[in-house]
Amino acid sequence: MAYYTWILAFHVMSFTSWMAMLFYLPRLFIYHREHADNKAFGEVVEVQEYKLYTYIGVPAMWATILSGGTMLYLNPGIFQSGSWMDVKLFLVALLIAYSFSLNRIRKTLIADPYYKSGKFFRFYNEVPTLLMIFIVIMVVVKPF
């Protein structure tokens, strides 16, 4: 199964790209919200938000899901190694939901640039970091 490591490498690269979007898009929301009075700036940020989500985030998310699913298909015995994989998959499901929530927020900010506060988006920006930390712990340490 030499190709398994190639799939794993692709999975890590796609996960990294997906995480880049998850880390940066909420930061753009902060700029969008805190400069809501500057229409020209808002228009530029809206384009950046759209491109980051649509051209980087969504393809990277699906590449992560498909490569991860392929690895699970090729190695179903991984579920016998403890419940760490179940916990990891639950956390990934939360990360997917978070990713979709970013698109909803992106669209809401276009209609209402005063939606939520910069403080809210600073807090919301920490969610993927926490999920990533626990996902990596599950995969590397396998505490369960």
C-alpha cells in the first residue's frame, strides 16, 4: 500500500490549505466589520473573502474530506485502535460546520456590514485553532 502514504501526504497538504482559510477568513471579517464605514475598503475585502472561501477553502475542505475518507476505506482497521478516531471525526465534523458557517457570515456581512462586532469575530477566529489542536492530539498522541 505504498500509495497510502501519497494519499496521506495529500491529506496533510489539503488540511493545511483548509486551515489557512479557516484562520484567515475570520480575520478578514474583523477588518470588514471594523471598517464598515469605508465602502470602498468593504468592497475590496468582500472580493478577498469570496475568493479565499470559494477558490481555496472549499476545494481544500473537500480534498481533505475525500482523502481522509479514502484512507479510512483503505484502512478500516484503524477504528479498532481505540476511540481516538471517533473523537477526531467528531471534531472534523465540527470543523466542517464551522467552515460552512463562515460562508453564511460572509454573505451576511455583504448585506449588513455592521453584523456582529469585531470582538465577536476575534473570539470566533479562535474556534478553528482549538479544534485543530484537539484534532492533531487525537491523531498523534491517540489518547483514547
